[in-house]
Amino acid sequence: MAEYSEKESRVLNRVQQDLPLVYMPWHQLSGELGLTPDDVMDIIRTYRDEGVIRNIAGIFSAEKLGYDISLVAFCVPDKKVAQAAEIINAHPGVSHNYLRDHRYNIWFTLAVPPSTSLQKEAARMADQAGAEDYLLLRNERMMKLGVKLAVGDGKIPSGNKSHQENYVKKGARKLSEREKEAVRLLQNDLLPDPRPFARLVDDNNTDMQEDELLDLADGLRKDGIMRGFRAVLRHRDAGYTANAMTAWKLGTGTQLDEVQEVFGEEPSISHLYLRTVYPGRWEYPLFAMIHARSEDELTAIIHGLEERSDLHNYQVLRSLREFKKERVKYFNNT
């Protein structure tokens, strides 16, 4: 398991929270943490180089940008898995793609712009990949979202909070061309530089200035289009070596609010969704992504959720291989 100094833990836990959208964010963080700006930037630089920090960037709501998005599961014969993974990975709207231990063995997220049919795109990809069957598991309701991993002995100040959001297109609004340019820029990794947003505009082909970028970023965050601006850590490098996507079947008498309370308050869960049900094919609508420091801890968390929720019919979908994990670049070709 990774070991961090008290100073490193404080920085790594803090950068997973929303960062201040100001000229010198690392200086502001240093004041919060009682460190020097150089301390903060050196720690960020070290753990970016070592791969613990995956990136520090804006996290956007695909739906509020006008994109259609869904989890997709393919059932692909073993001999075709490698070729199928290449086909799926090549799609610019695919962010996460995993091999999992189930009949539906390839799981990925797919986002498409407003001009594209998600259903048709998934069907086309299934045909090209040689999938024998596939599921389009749309987000019916988001109950919790936010990968925030406690590093060392520290804790994430705000935790992985539970909340609820219905995924409907009415949440989208038309963005101005300047807002789209800001989205394009804010998806880039923020560097441990004294003026990182100034560096961001200098390093990219844009006529936008630092002031305008920060103003637009603030507006996008207030409107919920940008869910946050923060660091994302690589789970295994941060000490979370046991991870599983779990899917739970709901009984006829299940009280959804009670289930959400149980799962939503579990800090090891980063993502909690209700997704599409396919009677006779897939009847596990409640998806919870769990992160743990060991297999024993993971098993204990799952058993605890089962006991507290009184849900006893579930699937544990462990990752056998990570084919792709990167953010979709929205408006990259506009």
C-alpha cells in the first residue's frame, strides 16, 4: 500500500475537492493548508510525474452540454475481445472501457453529440465488434458521483456526497462559442505553475485571456455545466487496489429513498446510478462503484451494504483489464 507523509496526504486530499478558480489557486491552497506555495506545487508535480494524480481539470456534465451518454455492455466471444476493444477504444466518445468477469464482458461509457443517435451508434459498434448481444444501460437517475479517495490517514473534507439528478435533456442549454472554447480549455490538465490558468491559455491555440477564462469557468460551475474543477487520482497508485462495479436487483417492496441513504452514505462508493432494466436479460438497475484497499475490505463493504439495505440479489463485476480510461474531449472538433 502506498505511504504518504502527513504533508503529502493533506495536499492530495485537498486537490480532490473543488479548486478555487482564481489567478493563483496553489497559493490559496497553501494558505488553507499551512504550507508554502512551493510545497503544494512540488507535491502536485511529484505525484503527477509518478502517475498518482491522473489529471487536474474540469469535470463536465455531458447531458448539460447537450451530449447523450450511456453505459454500454457488450457480450463478445473471448477470441474477439482484443479486436473489439480496439474498435471501441477508437471512438472519441468512449471514456472508460473495461473487461469484466461476466457474460457481458466488455463495459464502456459512450457519449455522442446532439447530431448523433446513441442507439444507432451503439448498434453500429456492436456489429463491428462482433458482439452477440449488448445492453444500453442509460442513466435513469444519478444518486451520487465523485471519485474522492482518502489518502494516508487523512479524510476527504466533504466526502463523496449523495445527491440525486434525473438525466433528461431539458437540463441542456445552448452554449455560446466562447463558453465552448472555455470548456475545451478547461478539460486540459492544470499544471503546478504559479499562474496555471494563464499557462493554460498560453499553451493552447486560443485568443482567450486568463480573466475571461476564469469568468466563464465560474459561470459554467454555477450553472452546473461544470460539476467541479479538481484532481482525479489513479485508484491503484493511491492504494485502492480492490475495486468492483456492483449491480443490485430491487425488490417489489424496496423503498428507494432508504436504499439511496444506505448506499449514498457509504464513503467507498464513488458512483451510484439507477440504470435501464431489461426483463429476462438484465434486472439489476442499481449500480454502485466501490473502491477498497484490499479484497477483504471490498468483501466486507459489499456484505455490509447487503445487510443494511436488505438487498440480497446482486452482481459483483470485477475489472479483469482496463482497456481505456480518459475523459471525453467535448467540443474538440468545433
